[in-house]
Amino acid sequence: GYVARSAFKLLQIQKQHRLITPAAAVLDLGCAPGAWLQVACQSLGPIAAGGSVLGVDTKKIKPPPLHCDSRVRTLSADVTTLPRRRLRALSPAEKGFSVVLSDMCPSVSGITTKDAALSFELAMRALDLALGDRIHGPGADDDDDGGGGVLRVGGHLVVKLLESEDAKEINHISKPFFKKTSWLRPKATRPSSREIYLICQCLKPT
Ligand code: SAM
């Protein structure tokens, strides 16, 4: 099976929205221990179909052997300081990714407002990486990137958030750039958890 129960969340997202198609170029932010890597690679279909998955996490991980093949690579890095330029250089033909997933979450303090704030920051970072100058305007970014996000036109973005007013704000920010955005609370989510996924489909051309 899968290395973590979180696999079933991405499986449900896949079932409902079919974001990962054969030959997709997937970026998985906060990939450890690797269940989403397994589901993402499985969703690419047979190896001959091509495609790739790049996972990033502060924790060092090896892609789990089951369901992950040579199309899956991982990078140990902190997403909050990883330049877009570096990620772009790691994308197929440096053309960016067709799907960006973020299941990142902070180590939970138990203080509701603090956890929600940290989770909002990580989600904003995922949005930053995906959309780049589109949300800041050129030159407004102080990391050393210069330029666009790593999500290709027509691509999809999935971001985990903790339910809060800030979470709605992320939807307001991203909505104009996509054909469709929606919320999904997977059945595999523990009843006590406030996590929810923002699904952004089909990035519009600039
Ligand atoms: N989707 C994963 C899976 O299915 O195996 C589970 C992800 S887990 C819920 C959240 C992950 O986010 C943790 O492994 C954590 O290390 C990672 N994370 C949190 N902050 C991060 C950051 N700033 N940079 C990279 N990874 C981060």
C-alpha cells in the first residue's frame, strides 16, 4: 500500500478532478513521507507514457518503492527559501510544471490561530512559486528569481489550508488567474482536523 493515509486524499482529488494525466509534470511541495508521490506516479500511467514527479520537503526522503518509478525525484529543501528559478531549472525542459501540489503544513503547535497563520504562509508560498509575478507584479519580489511562476498555462494547483478567514483570502487571490477554483474536504480527513484543499484548475494565459 501507501506510506501514509494522506494518499487517499489525493486519490479523492484525482477521482473528482483528474488533475494528473499521463505525461504530466508534477511538483509536490511538502512530499514526505511520500504517499502523494506514490499516487502522483501511479496517475501518470505506464512508464512509456512519460511524465515526471518532483517532490520537495525539508525532510530527507527516498521515493517509496511501491508505485514510484524512475520518473520520481526528490529534493531536500525549505520551500520558503527555495528560489522559483531553481525549481524551474528542475522542471522538464525548464518549462515549468503542469500540476503543482502543496500538502505542506507546519508542525502543529495546538494554538489554533498560530497554526492557521503558519499554514496560510506556506499556502501563500505555494501560490507564489506557482504564479510568480502574476500575483506580485514585476520586481516586487525580493527573492532572486525575476519572473514567472513555475505553473504552466493550462496547469492546475492544489493547496492545503486550515479553514480560516485567511484561507478564503487565498481563494480570492488565486481565482482570477484560473478558469475554476473550488474547495475539497477529503473523506480521509480526521473529523477534528480543519484542513481543506483549494483546487485551482486551468491557469489562464497572461
Ligand atoms: N503529502 C505527503 C504524503 O502524502 O506523504 C504528506 C505531507 S505532510 C502532511 C506535510 C509536510 O510538509 C511535512 O513532511 C513537512 O516536513 C513539510 N513541510 C512543512 N514546511 C515545509 C517547508 N517550509 N519546506 C518544505 N517542506 C515543508
